[in-house]
Amino acid sequence: MIGRLNHVAIAVPDLEAATALYRDTLGAVVTAPTAQPDHGVTVVFIELPNTKIELLEPLGENSPIAAFLERNASGGIHHVCYEVDDILAARDRLKASGARVLGSGEPRIGAHGKPVLFLHPKDFNGTLVELEEA
């Protein structure tokens, strides 16, 4: 069901500093920051030959990333994102298997302009999983 690894997301307390670290220290290609108000984050993508790294900074007081950073002040891996061919079919199969889909269970548009869903970390070995329709 799951396809390729789309990205690994890292929550950061300072997006500008994290971007500079990847761009200037590691020599990575970095996208411009993009606000994602529906998800409560501002994101930057680090483009790699085989996948991406997503840097997430809280956007607003109710950002889910803010709570993560309260527990992990210097940041850390927040989630992994896998591609699926059909997000609704994947959702239905996962729910039938007992996996919990976060939120309403309906896909929302993610940072790449494609439908996404998040799966409960307790159902996936403590890892928050994002599914993105390919």
C-alpha cells in the first residue's frame, strides 16, 4: 500500500537558523518558507536526490508543533510521510485494520498541494505517520 518515502519532518524552534544550517553548512537546496495556516506551521523543504526533509516552525499559538517543541525544546523528528496511490482507499484499509486516523478522517490539502492524512503514533511504534496521495 505505501509507496516511497516522501519526506521526514523535523520540528524546529527557529526556521531561519535551521534553514541556514542545511543550506550553508550542508550545502543543501532549500525552498523558500511557506506558511500553511490550515496546519499551523511554516515549512521549508530540503531537496535531496531521493526524498525531502521538511522543516516545521509553529505558526500561531494553536500550532500542534508548538506543543511538540515544548516537550522537545531544540526540535526533533516530528513525522514521516509516505506516498500512497489512493488516499481514500488507504484510509479505509487502515481504519478496517484498526489504525486511527487523526482529525475528522477526511484528507486535507498538505504543503505539496495534495491530499494528506495523519495516523496516530500509538498505532505505528510511536511514530506520527503522514500519508500523501502521489
